[in-house]
Amino acid sequence: MLVSDTMWDHISIFSKTGVVLWQRSMQKLKSVGAGGGSPINELVRTVLLEDKAGQSTTFDSYALKWTFENELDLVVVIVYQKMLQCVYAEELVESVKAQFVKVFGADLAKQVQGGRGCISCASLPLNFDKHFDKCLSRVDRNAKQKRAGSVRGGKVDGHGGGAVGEGRGTGERGNYRETT
């Protein structure tokens, strides 16, 4: 079981033109903001399209962190509950971005440059699940080690205790399966 499974609600990779390349949801996202859309739609509408600075924001009960891959015109964003301190969110989006670029970067670069890449709408969402799982496991392991180091040092780091659930999401549809 991964501690981080219960700390984030959704992660998405999309192009700056709006094409969702891959996503995974752990929880169904509620409508937010004046537009009544998803937190991702609100991010695009109120922050990204208006070229506002920053790489984090909040909408209603959600916090969002994102990063850009400018050479490939990509955005990687994670959504989590604002009341939870998702201590690894920045590390996770950076790790996912690096792995996504490693796996699909060459094909995406061809498309960005106006050529014919190997990625077509028929192949969306891209098959990134196993790569994401590896990134999540690595980030989760790092978070556990940091927390263990803080506890061993006699300090309380404010990052909370252990896991609160056993479910683990699969794919972008928010399905769950038991882990052992």
C-alpha cells in the first residue's frame, strides 16, 4: 500500500492546446468556482489562459500544483484536498514530467515542430500508467524516509501520520482495486 494514494485526488498531463494526454483520478472531482467546472478547467480558465504567474493555487476545497514542459508545450498538474498537506506534490509532478518526457518526448517533439509524430488522437490517453506507478512509488518512498528521519530526530514535522486507506486507483476512470 502506498501512503500517497490517499493524499491526492487527480493528476493530469495535457498539452497547452488542451489535449489531455494522460490522467488518473483517485476521487471524482467536484465542480468549483464561478464557472462550475472541474479544478483543472478552472486552472486553465482563470490562471493559465490569463498567463498568471505561479505554480500553485486553490479553488474551493482543492489545492493544485503544476509544472510546465515548455519545449513540448505540456502541463502536468496534481489536484489534492486543500486541508491535506500533500508534502510530495511538487516532487511528484516534477518526477512525472521527467518520466513522461523520457517516454514520449521524441514523438511529442516531432508534433510540436509541425512534423508527423507517432502520437495520434486514436492512441489517447497514452499508456503511462506503469511509468506513473513507478514515479509514485519512488516519491512515496522518499516521503516515508523523510518522515522517518524527522520522527527519529525527535521532531514532529507536521506532515501527519500513516496511511488512511487501502485503495489504489487505476487509470483515468477512478476505479479502485485492493492492494496487498
